[in-house]
Amino acid sequence: MLDLPSGAPLGVGGVPFESVQMEVPEGSLLALCTDGLVESRDKDLDVGLGRLVSVLEQPYASIQQACEAVLDTMEQGREPDDVALLLARLSHGETGTPTAGWTLPAEPTAVSRARRLVRATLADWGVEQLTDTAELLVSELVTNSVRYASAPIGVRLTMGETLLVEISDPLPDPPRERHAAEADEGGRGLELVRRLALRWGARAEGMGKVVWFELSPEETEIDWTQ
């Protein structure tokens, strides 16, 4: 448990707060939650916090499994309360992890260039089985950025246990998935990412955003029937 000064709840503006800086060991798991996860009427708060810590001290194959394990410990029949849980693995990546990145102009030619760079890089890394899916999803995301951005677009690949692909642009608005009609020629980019990626998401970075997805070397075959 982090020793932090008390302050106003997140989202409350116009009040002073105290910031704290600390060293975080590589690979640490950060857990943030609302009191609804650990508080109950008939037990002390420390009981719920202790239960949370004991669950998160166990090894899990993924962040998702850790979240499910925490939620499985919640008492049944308790008074309803809002529950939010955020887990994040804090890591700069292992030394020697293959990475590659490029900055492309916000022009239509960026899409084909991004595909070529991805294909060549994955061949160099010996993971050609990821190429078709990675090319397709990179093409869709870069196309979206080219359509709406007027400044350079970033493409970054990181190969660890999974392939992490990050597409950055200067637009702050997060991407929105929409369901295209059968006759529509576009609008399926994020739907493809959701269906074909192991996981995906978006985050703010500077004045813009990064849309990212991960592919598993063991789950790369495209199901065109979906």
C-alpha cells in the first residue's frame, strides 16, 4: 500500500492537492480502485484492502485474469455500490526487446509505406506469421490518421511476448468504433482491430493520442467469416 497524503477525490476540481514522486520497480503492478471494492458495512476497511493485496500477490498469466480474480473475491449479497478497478503493469520493456519506429507524413502514400515497413521489420524479426494481420490493422489505423490529421503520424513496433503496434497522431479526439452498413465502403477499421487483435486501446500523449493493439504469435490466423 502506498503511503500518500489524503486529498479530494479524483474529478473534484478547484481544490489544492499534494503530489508525490516515488521510484517504481520494473514490472510493478499498479492497482487503483474505488472504495466499493474493498469497503463493507460489517468489516473494517483494512480487511478489504488486505484481501485485495493478497489476491494481487499471486501470479497471473494476464492482467485480465488478475482483474477477474479480484472481482471473484467480492462478497455475495453485499450492499450495491459502484466498483471500479484499474490494473496496469509498469514497465519500460526488457533490455534488448526489438523495437522499430517511423514518422510518416500525413499523406495518402503513408499507408502503403507503413505496410512495407511493417512487412520488412517482421520478416527481419522472424515473425512473418504476424505480417498479414499486422499489415491490415496498421493500414486501417494509418488511413484514419491520414484522413483527419495534418501533421506527421508515428508508427512504432515492439516485439515481446506479443507484438505491440502503436499509431500516434496529433489529434486529441479518441477513436470511435462504428458499425458500418453492408453497402458502406469504409468505417470498419476499428471493428477489424477489435476482432483481430489480442487487445487494443487508445491513450492521450502530449496534445495528441496513440491507438495501440497487440497480436499474439500463437493467434494470428484471420477469420474472414466474422
